[in-house]
Amino acid sequence: MKTRPVRFATATTAVLAIGMLAGGCGSQHAEDASASSHSGAQSGKAHEHHAGMTMDMSDMNGPSEPAAMICSHETRDAVRRTFDLTSAPRSSDRWDKQQMLYACWYDVHGSRLTLSVYDAMDAESGRRWFDRLRSQLTGAHRIRGVQGLGFPSYQSARGQVIFLKDGKTLDVDARRLPASALPKGFTRTEAAYGVASAVVACWTE
């Protein structure tokens, strides 16, 4: 049976949807990261997995396990479900050691959905990054109630959603997606929230 895309109309449906999208958290992302690190260390170049994931590990440094989750099997499946895709989307990623920023891009109907994590090692610097990013969001609104999942979180009307947990800022950016790439009846912001909530739910397991 085809899985319908998830729409966050109420707090109750948000909780149910998060539970569905976050099923199996932690079972695959560590395996993905381990395989990528091993292959990258041998070749010194970006390595592409069967699902389209790439990671440059030439310097033997990379994102933390929570940050790496944005390019994991679970997140690819969350993107597939949210956008009602027939198969897991291809993805590519990049680790910026100097900026401590890990990014993963998903191909959604030929357009780009961008996820990134500022991989802070301490809460203070993480909060500064989050606050700076929030100030740059056009028309930012705080996500309140159960949909905020108990963490500082904001969304913009243009399709960007950010969460802060343990100093790490998750940024899901759907602004580049055309209306034709969105699930029926969804806004860019709702689609971005669907993916972001799945990642944060996995972070809290």
C-alpha cells in the first residue's frame, strides 16, 4: 500500500507522524558513517554509496554521529515518505571541518532539499550559531507546543525550519523546491518540518 505524505495539521497528528517517520532510528546511520569513513580513508576521495550518499573523509575527520544522521538511511526514508516518492532519493553531502558544518542534499523531483547541521561541541557556541541563523530567517516564527518537540525551533514562511538540541543546529531548507515538487496540499514549510521532526525525533531516542 502506498504511504501517504504526512501533514502536520494538529499537535496530535504531529506526534503520530513523528513516530512513523522515526521508526528504526539508530539502526543504519552508524553503519553508513562507518562504511563511508573506511572507504574514504583508503581512497582519500569522496565515496558514493549505493543510495547516493557521498562523504569526503580524506582528512579522517568528519561529523559527529548525530550530525551524520541527516544523510542516513532513516532520513532518506523520511524524505521519501514526506514527499511521497516511489523510491529513496539520491543524496550527496559535504563536511566543512573549519566551519564545523555538515550538509546533505536530497534530489526531490529534480530539485534540491538541503539539510545541514552546525556540529558544535559545546552548547554556548551552538546557541550563538542558532541565534544568528534565526535572525537571518525571513519572517521567522517560533514553533510552539508539541510541534516544537521541547527544543528551541523556528520556521519561515518561505520553507526553512531550524531546531537546536545539545548545541547542534539542524537546518532543513526547502526554499529551492518548486510547487510541483511538493506533496499535494503541502507548503514548503510543512514539508521541511516533516523532515526536520523526523531527524530530531531520532536525536532524542
